[in-house]
Amino acid sequence: MPTAIPIHDEVQLPPFKYSHILDVPSEYGDWRDELAVKGWTIVKGAVPRERALQYREEAFKWLESFPLGFDRNDTSTWKNEHLPVHMKGGMFHGYGFPHESFVWDLRQEDGIIDAFAKIWGSDELVTSFDAGSIMLPKRTDVADAGKWEHIDQSRHRRGFYCCQGIANLNENGPDDGGLMVLTGSSQLVEKYFDKFGRSGDRTWGPFDWYGFSDAEQQWFFDQGCEWVKVCADPGDLILWDSRTMHYNVRPTGERDRVCTYICMAPAKLLSDEDKLLRKEAFHLERGTTHVPFAAIYSRDHEPKLRNGKPDPLDTGRSRQPVPRTDKILKLAGVLSY
């Protein structure tokens, strides 16, 4: 466990208008109370079950659209050589995946928009340009990349800042891979950093990210926090406070894990700089990290490396481009509400 040190070198951030919204549990009388207390919750049936399973079908069609020989019915093709380049056994960020048509269709689902609207008290929302996961079971060619326990919120922020989401697209039980959350950690992270300090560099690039070592996690265990594997049905929306420590695990059973990551926040939080960056990212089909406003992290396209060389299949463009409807352009932050 780290040693307590005097607080110093804290970055001064302006007060955040919404920092208090999850401070008082039992205020809402619905799943938001669980989100406040545990740091995560499940919005049941945010997407109708049959439609969610159809989105899963679209995800597999996307995999099969590449000339790499992948066949969902032939387990011998469930290998890196037959799949677009990915990380952690099935997290896809390249190849224009964040802007595939079916991914944008998911972002437009009424149940998903309504859930984020309940959190923020506004239905005039913008979305992150996140990607998703297609994790196949029984793979033997995936190197263990570690757990990567982290929060997607800067250690310098105070109070609530953002809520992340996973649109779950298949049955997801204890052995089917998925999201691991450290229940209760969202309400303790500030106390942790107040006690042990906010200096040091434990981020891979975005301002809103911090990774925890095993030793650092022990303090949270001592306060009663426990790791929980979240289980969900097709169409469920898993939500968690960005202060909640989390990571994902691969399937160990028979089923594949298919999901997309979705995070929404009020459009009025966008600065002029945010709007320009999001507009460029949308038109160039670049991805972003989870937080869709302020300190947005979006990198220029660089083809994924296959066997040490840029993969010509990764053009950075989606295979089924998204239509430019008013609803999509507003969610993208390109068109004002």
C-alpha cells in the first residue's frame, strides 16, 4: 500500500456544474440510486432484445467482411491471422469501427439516449466516438495483457464528471467475459488521492485516465470494496461512474462477448475547441476516448500493425459509412440543437 503524503501539486480545475448529481443516493427512486452507491448499474432492456441480437449479427458480418478468412462457424479461423488487428483479445479501435453504420444505429436507440438523458437532466446530448469488443471464446493465441485496472477520470477532478456505458449485445454470464467493476470505489477515489497525493504519472495519454497498481488497490479493499463481474442480457445498458475502478475480462466459457462502448453528455458542455475537434474526428472517422467533452482525446489515424507492418486493410474508414442525418449530426456535435 502506498504511503500517505501531504497534498501538493494539485492541478486547479474550474468547478464542474454537474459534480454533485450522484452525491445523494435514494434521491431518484430508480437505477440512478444504485449508480450513486455502487458506482455502476444496469438499465434493463435499453435496446429490445431481438434488435440487440441483430446488432451482434452486424458485428460478426463486419468481421467477415475482411478478406482474412474469418468464419464464425469455423473455430479454426478464430485467430489473429484471420481477424482485424485488435487488443486484449477482441477490443477493436481501428478500421473505422467507431463510425460503422450499425454502431451509430446503436447510439441512436431511444432507450440508450433516454438513460443518459436521465443522468444529465437533458436530452440534448453528444456521444463519444467509442468502438467495441467482439471477444471469441476458447482462443489460444491471445497473450495475457494484464488486467489494466483504471478509472477514466483524472485524479485532479473532484465529484462526478462522466458516466460510461456498454451496450451489451449477447447473453453475458459469469463465464462470458465482460466488465469487472470495483464496487464502491467511485465514492472513495477522492479520499484516496487526498490521502496519498495526486502527483506522479500513471496515464497512457488522455488526461482523464489513471491506472492503479495492486498495492494501490489494497487501500480500497481495506475500505470494503470488492471486484464484481457484471452480468447482463442482450439489450441491457451497463452504466458506471467514471470514478469507478474497472477493467475487462475475456470469455472463459462457450459464448462470445459482443458490445459497444457508449458515453453521452450534454452538448452545452462543448467548448468551441471541442466542437472543432469533434467535427474533424467525425468527418475523418476517428475514434475518441470515453469522455465526449473537454480534454477530448482523439489521435490521427495510423494503420494498425500486422506482423510489424501497417495493415493496408486499416484505411481508417468505415466499411458501411454512416448517413448524415440531423439526429446523427447533433449526437456527433457537428450540428447544434
